[in-house]
Amino acid sequence: MKASHRIVGIVGAILATAALIVFTIEYDWMGTLIADDMEPIDTVYRALTIASIPFFIIICAILAFCLVEFRAKPEDDDEKDGAPFHGSTKIEIVWTIIPTIVVMALGLYAWTVLDKVEAAQPNSMTIKVIGQQFAWNYQYPEQDIKTGGDLVVPVNRPLYFEMTSADVIHSFYVPSARVKRDVADGFTTRIRFEPNKLGSYPIVCTELCGIGHATMRSTLRVVTPAQFTAWVAAQKSAKAPKPTGANTDPQTWPGAFKNSESSK
Amino acid sequence: MAASLRSPGWYRAAFSMAIGWVVAFVLVTGLRLILGWQQEISWESITTVSLITVPVAFLYGIGCMDYWLYWLSGKPTKVDDHADHGARKWQDYFHFNTDHKVIGIQYICTTFFFFLIGGMLAMVFRAELIAPGMQFVDAQTFNGLFSSHAALMIFLFMVPVFAGIANYVLPLMLGAPDMAFPRLNALSFWFLPIAGVMMCLSFIVPGGAFATGWTAYAPLSMNAPMGQTFFSIAAQFAGSSSILTAINFLVTIITMRAPGMTFWRMPLLGWANFATSLLVVLATPFVAGSQFMILFDRALGMNFFDAAQGGDSVMYQHVFWFYSHPAVYIMVLPGFGIISEVISTHARKPVFGYRMMAFSLLAIIVLGFAVWAHHMFVAPMQNWIRIPMMLTTMLIAVPTGVKVFSWLGTMWGGVIHMRTPMYWAFGFITMFVLGGISGVMLAVVPFDIAVSDTYFVVAHFHYVLFGGSLFTIFAGIYHWFPKMTGRMYNESLGKWHFWLTFISFNGTFGPQHLVGLEGMPRRVADYAEQFAAWNMFISISSFVLGASVLIFLYNMIYSWRSGPIAPANPWHAHTLEWQVSSPPPMFNFDEVPTVVGHPYEYGVPGARHGIFKEPEPVVATVGAPAEETVAEGATGADDTSSTDGDA
């Protein structure tokens, strides 16, 4: 291989690494984030990706180099052998120690992030979540409300969820808050987050729970404190007669129930 | 007719299966009558019992138990002169045979048959997922499709196909005439079609196929329709098959190496299967246990997992993953061995860091037992346990990284022949590294909480199992095709197969990372509009991926029938299997080889791995350790001829 080719290759690898890192930082990977205190999870994702890029590029570059430099020439005898070296203890120690340090450092960093995003907040509002085939039910002990409709919450107030299931295992997932936890009969699982953006966001079940799993969805509606108070009042007055069931918000999940008869 | 019903074969199998069903009917109905149950005939109970009696009757009918039954009843056993070894015509592959080469081919063809079925199921549900809403199948069928896809791919393809390749190649590599227990070997093969057919049959029972995923989480699986029972019992047969094969491999590797082949002179495929078999023997009983618990909960009302009765549904997940995480290594470690052979042979270089390659396999199996709960980071278990599980999981990247770097070191400075197996090896390294990277990411608890049970996970394990394991399987099949069939495969078709697979594989599974990060859950028949564009792209790529398998099939079938005749050693490799004719003679080696050096001494002047003459009498000047090894190996080889008979 010519020296100029090598330089082009090395520069190309460095540029590819840089471009991928910039892309990783700039690209909106996980969609809207409504909870500012969950920002570190997105950062963990980016940190892991950025740490992996040079590793992957180096492996690809070495493979490409081997392919060009060490490929058998047409005139080579089929029995021509490579250089008979069997290894190098020094290199092996290096490529054992460095990855160990890198993964352990990332692991410890992730540990601190986990503690941070799961730390209990003062003044939290507790909401009970009960999963059932195939709907989410919510109870607000503080307000004394039960609903099978949307999960309506006030903005900028820490939320604390205590969750269980009435039948099989489900998983309560709010993609825009990056939180998820299984709910199971006989267990109470807990998650928390604080929504900081008004609007409607999907809630989905991510643990296979039977025939209606795909459509076991609900909507998180983050509203202003005033709207929340009004909603609580409306719920209380309408409490007795209104039967509740799985609710879907067509604006959040267009197409969700396009053909729901066949899935029932 | 009467004679064909008495001798082992398909007629006797069909007849005894009918008897097996009648036994189940009489047993269940009789018991219900005696116990005074109101409804005497319960088809569900009869079916459950017949799922055990009919397969056992089949095994008897096909001839798996003849020798043992004769011995048990005190009748004179057939003298095992191995006259029935080898396959003379293609029909011989459909009969009971104790030759490891025949069993190897039977294994590989059977597992590829179920691979095709599993692939076609994937085509159907990718067609369903081409757009939001429901297109072709209903939700229950959809759940059944992806559940059977996973179950067939894991239990009937990934795990056993490696056993098949090793079955054929390993005794040859070790210089052994056969596996240690040939009859056990045949029995463990015949468990496989039973398990596969049972899983496929679940589609035609009332309620449809098992639809709770291959994970069959309780309590969902406890009250699922009858198809679930088919899965629970099929998993027992598949599991028994892999346990018996693993025992066979362990004994073969420990006791039947050729004289002079110390553990440190053993090819890395031997090491890989040694490590894998240890893992199988230790871990597989756990999945058997978990499925028995499900079966007993369903059939007998044990209430292991019913919270209302004091059961614990999360216990199921612990028992299940205690096997099923090691299963991931069961499905990839033999592939590591294949890749080491392929790269060293086609780059004509000694394996870089041979001992570290072996030690890293052992490190992976030890660590592999301490990571199972990383599948349960969002499950109801103590929060603190997530941290040690995260750290051990991330540590597995270290021995795995050592292997990847050592493969690069093996290529470095070699003379690389870009034949089809080498294309797959290159594809494997790049794709497996990507799967490993997303694996480390998923080990990180806060990130895992966000993407667990989304398409990100689906993308990850397809990069590991398809881009990782399946690519090594293709590498191995092409690499040993000349040895197994005595014919050469077609190189340009092999390369077309590689490129089409490589590109459409990335088109199928690459974008799944993106939709997963955006929050698309896995195992859903229907999804939100925002994921529609990528899913259409994924589905179309997956159809191309499915089509690429046809090239492979054509190449294999055509080349097997009428490819050019293969020389004994087309790759000029040093390991023992290439030192005999293609295909090998009936008893592998006409004279016992003596191993005098390492298996990968490419470029070392005058180096030999095995020589074919009787071991010379030990001379006093030879160093003491070497003397010991040769003597040990020689005794081992003598033993094999006698153990062969009483297996």
C-alpha cells in the first residue's frame, strides 16, 4: 500500500469518527423529552454512543487495512503462509486493561445517573397505576379520584407512581419521560418523574400481555395547575354515573384503532 | 408388512405412535372414570398426556431404544460392528444411524428446515407490520407468529445447528473415530424433529399457536390456550437434546483426543464446544424446570406463579433467565470457535493469543452466570441488584473484546484468501461488534429502563444472533462444505449470498434501533403512525433478506449434487479433519493420527500438527512432560474402541 493511501485512510477514519460524533450529539434520537430531570438518561445514551464510535471505527479500519495490505496476490501460491507470530503478551494486557477501565468507568457513571433520576423528590403527588388486560387505570389518593381515562397531571409537580396489576404482567412506559417499569400482581413497583412540558404524550404497555397488548395504550395529559384543579372538580362531579374504560386519544395515536374489531 | 412393523423404521414409528395415543386416551379417560370426574373425556388432558406418550413411542419406533431394550430385557444385543455406519443413499439420512457424520448432516439439514419455517413466519409478520393497523392476520395469530419464530430459531436452529456442525467436525478434528456415545448421539438428534414438529403443530390446535413469546412469562402463559402446552413440552425435548449432546461432547473432548493432542494443542473449535457444553449442562436444566413449572401450573394447578394463591410471577423470570442468558452464549461461543478456524485457515496465520482465546471463552461462561437479571431491570425486583448485574454484564465486553482483537491480530500479516467463509468472517466481526456495543448500552440501567422491551432490544439481539451467530454458521457451512459433501460450493453464488444478506440485514435491523429509541414497543401487531415509514422500509428489507436465503439453498443443493469434486484439503489447512479424504472414510482415520504440534502453525518452518503413523516407543531422551502426554493419549485412544460398544 502506498503511503499516500494510508494517509487518506487514516484521515478518512478520523473524519468519519468526528462526523458520527457530531451526528450523535446533534440528532434527536429519542424524541420529545418532557421531564427535565430525565435529561441525564439522554446524555448517558450519547456518552455510550460516543465512546463506542472510535472503537467501531478502529476495528473497521484495521479490517479494511488487512483486506488491502495482506490480501493474497493472484501470483501467490495457495500454500504461502503469513508471518508466524503467535501473539504478544504486552498487547493482550493492553487490550484487556483498557476496555476494563472504560466499561467500569461508564458503569460507575451510569450508577450515579441512576441514583439521580430515581431520587425521591419532596412535594410529590402520588398516583396509583393499575394495569389490566388491556387498559390502564389511575387512582389519585390525594384528590380521591379514580379514572380509566387519560392520565391528567399538573405541570412542574414531581409525580410518584405506585403501580400494580390486576392480572398478568404489564409494563408502564412513558417514552417522552424515559421511564418504564413492569407492573405485576402481588408486587408494587414505583417510578417517578416531573413533567415540565404541557401537552399530550403516549403511554404504552411494553410487556406482552395477550391479544390486546398492541393497543393497550393511554395518554398522558400534562396541564396547567388551574386546568388540573378544574379537571379534578369535573371528575368528582361526574364520578358516579360515568363508566370508564380504556381511552385513546386519536390525536396522539392516529391509526391506533383503525381496525380494532379484528384485534378484539 | 409384519416384518416392517417389527424392524425399526417409519412404519413401526407410525404404528407405535398410534399405540402411544391410545395409551394416553386410556390412561386419562380411565383415571377420570375411576376418580369419578363428571366429564369423563377431556380432550385437552388427553392431548397433554399424548404429547409425552406419542413422542416416546416415535423414538421407540424409529429405533432409538432397540439396543437398550434388548439389553434391558436380557435378550442378546445386536453385535455392534458399525456395519450400518455411513449413508449410502439419501434415504439413509431418514433412518436411525449412529455415525457422527450422518448425525451431523441430519442435524444441520433438520435445523435449517426449521430455520426456513421460522424465517417464513417472520416474513408473514413483517408483512403484517408493513403498515399501521391490521392487514392480514389478527392479533392472536400475530402473537403466535412471533412467538413461534423466536422459539423455532432459538430451540430448533441456533442451539442445535452448532451441535450439528460440531457433531460432524469435532471428532474429525480431535482424531477420534466417532463421538463417545454414538447411540446417545442418535437419540439426541431424534429429539429435535419431535420438538420442532410439536411447536409447528400448535398452530392447528384450538386457540392457535402459543402466543406468549418464547419467554412464556407467567402468569400470562398459565391461562393461555392449549398451544402453550405444546411449547412447554417441546422445550423439554429440545432441552433434553442439547443436554445429552453436551454430555457427549464433554466426554468426547476429554477422553477421545488423539494421542499427543493435549488441551493446549486442541483446535479452538474444540475449546469453544467444551466451554459451550459446560454451559449447556449447567444451565439447560433451569429452562426445563421453568417450563415444567408452567406445565404443572396449567395441567395440575400447582399455583407456582399465581399471586392470588401465594405464587410469585417474578420467580419464573429468574429461573427462566438463569438459563436463557447463558443460552445467548450457548448460541454464540461455538461460532467464536468456527470463526477462529476460518480466519486462521484463510489468512494462513497462527491464531493470535491462542491461550487467551481459550481463557476468554472460560471467562465468558463464568461471567455469563452472573448477569441474568439484566433482562429484568424493569421487573419487580430489589433495586440494588441492578447495579452488580450491570457491572458484570459490562465486564463481559472485556473477554469478548479480547476475542475480537485477537481475530484482527490473526489476520494481521497474513495471506488473506477472500473465499466465501472469509466474507462471512468479516461480516461477522463488524456486525457482532455493533451487537456487542448495543449490548453494553443495554447493560446500562438508566438507558435500559428507557429502551427495554422496545425495538432497540429487537435490533440488538438480531445483530448478535443474526449478524453474529448466523454469520458464523454460514462461514462454517461454507468452510466445511467440501469436507462434508466431497464437492466444492460455487464461490460466486456464495459471495452473492453474502452481499445480499449483509445489505438487507442492515436494512432490516439497523432502523429498528431508531424506532426503538423513539419508543416503539416490541411484540406489537399494531403501532403508531410516527413509525410507519421506517416499518415499511424494514419490512421490504426483510423480504430481500428472506430471498437471499434462496441463493444459499440453491448453492447448497446444486453443489451437493453436481459441484466439482473436492480435494481432501482444499484450503491447505493443518487441522486433522483436512488430512483425510473428502468426505472422510467410514471410521474417519484408517490409522490413528498422532498429534505432534499446535493446530495453527502456518508459516513455522517444518511444523506439523498431526502425523499418521503409530506413536513411536517413548525414548528416554524425550522430556518427561511430553512422554506423559503421549502415553495418556495413547491409552485414551485404546479405551475408545471398548467404550464405543457399551455406550
